[in-house]
Amino acid sequence: MSVAALTLTACGSDSATAPAGGAQSSSPESTVTGTLSGAGASSQDSAMQAWIAGFGEANPGASVQYSADGSGAGREALLAGGVQFAGSDAYLDDEEAAAAAEVCGPDGALHIPAYISPIAVAFNLPGLDALNLDAVTIAKIFRGEITAWNDPAIAEANPGADLPGTPITPVHRGDESGTTKNFTEYLAAAAPQAWTDKASGEWPAGIGNGENASGTGGVVSLVTSTAGAITYADASAAGDLGTVSVLVGSDYVPLSSDAAAKAVETSTPVTGEGRPEGDMAMELDRDTAESGAYPLVLVSYHVYCTGYPDAETVELVQAFGEYVVSEEGQSAAGEAAGSAPLSDALRKQAVTALESISVLQQ
């Protein structure tokens, strides 16, 4: 099934109906046991804590440990055999996908979308809580080419706004980050004349005149304490910071789960060697002109092996994975982090993929 054909529902569902696709529901009769270890994206940390609590309540004999060290660190840990799954805001590249076969068995690793959220371009300007910016202006700000908030390019997009001459302090991630990969992917696609670097999870060396911090919480904290600062971060972490509406076609689109969902509708599956049947990694259309779409969107995955050494681990992985994508799990994430829940079609596709995980042949 093409990801482009899938839709998402609105954020913030209070649904407590039974999970779809055989996912675990709260029951003292659960036979799932063991401890599942994961590491990776800090963007989904709030959602992960909700998933860990909900899964533990449904499965008293099982637990999940997750270290929010960043997407790159999570993928490295999975490929080194240090954890049983990774949280990542970027899918494995071709080299990583090939390496996964050495750890996960011949079919490699499987991407399951778990967390979908807008990426906020968030700023600290007292008295201003919203601004309009196009991709070129955003790129020039983060490259250090636009250095003051009353620059003509910003003023033109925000007629009537009382823009101060405060210096702009761009703040980027200092650690390898899937959020950085998504952000630079957007800039490279939507403003190629201004952002000439390739998309990467690592901030380009020597680019910009600002500051850096580790993790989603790190960049948000630094911007919150620095008047005139601006960063990019998962929207759930933006807090009281001002946020940017981005130019799409001829309209400025504010971030929202509905607008993020609309951008995901135009995505296509990632293909290539080393990607197993049923893999759900998706390529987003970052320069879409679709009305109402917010293309600066983050699709954060849980990356599982297609095979594990024993049946107990397979059962544990499947149970946790199915809880995460269930209506119950997605509702818990929405309440904790404001993410957009998966559609029924995407959820069913995820459950089918999880059911394909099997015991490795010795």
C-alpha cells in the first residue's frame, strides 16, 4: 500500500476503544515477559514515557527501558547490538540498512512510524508569538546571513509587526539528530538556492554564527533563556516560544497536527536494497505546494530487527510495537506530546509489518 494513499486523523483523540490489530490492552492475563531496551530520538521522549507506562500497565511482567540520546546514537546502538530497537527521526540510510543485516538477520531492520509531529521553528521575541517566514529567509537566518529581527525580508512577510532590531541568535543541535536531518532536508528542498548543503543529521561545519545544544530539551532551553534566539525542535517541546508559519504555495501555514498529516499524505515509500518487504520508511515531499500542508514535519520511527534470537523477545517486541501504534497508544502519545495519531490504514499496515518479525534461524 502506498503511504501517499494514507490519511491521519486529527490530534488529541480521547479514544479509549480497544486497540486495533491485536495490540495489547490492559489485562492482568498478559503473558508477555521480559525487558525491552531501546535508545534514540529525544523528540519522542514524552510520548515514549507515556507508552512505557501504558504498556507496563497492560503487561505487568514486561518493561521497557529507553535512553533519549538522539536519533543517530539510537541507530548506532541498534547496529552495534546494544539495544533491541531504536527511536529515530530519520530512516536508516543505504549503508546503515546494509549493516543491519549483520545484526538483525538477512532481512535487516524494519521501520515502523510511531510518532508524527510538526517541527517548530521556534523563537524568543518578547511581545511576538507568531511570525511568517518563507524557506529562503529561514535558511538565511540559520546560515547567519540575516542577522537582525527587523531585516527587510522578515518585515516584508510580517506587515504591521513591531519587529525589534534585536540580533538573531540561531541555535542548532550539536549532536547528531534526526530533527536536524528533517530540518535540513526541508531547507535543501524548499530553498535550494539559499541552502546549498546536503541534508544531514549533523549540522554543517562552519555554517551560521549562532549556538548549539544537545537534545530537543537543550536547544529549547537555550532559546528560552536567550532573547532574539531561534531554533528548530519538535513542536511538542516548543512551550511558550513563538512559532513560525511557513510559506507553502502562496499561503503561510501555521504548524498543527492536521497540517502535518496533510504533508504526510503526499509521501512515498522508500525503496532500495537492504529494505525488507513491508518496511514503512517514507520519503516526504518537502517542497509541496499542497494547500494547508505543513511540510516541516517529523515522522519518527521505531526501528526493529526483522529477526531476534528467541521467541520470548519476538513476542515482547511485537507486543510493545503493537501497543504503540494502537488507538490506545497513539492517544496516550497525543495527550503527552500533542502528536498526530496514525490513521486506521497506517495502523493496520504497521501491525502487519510487526507480525512479520520472527525468530532467527540458527
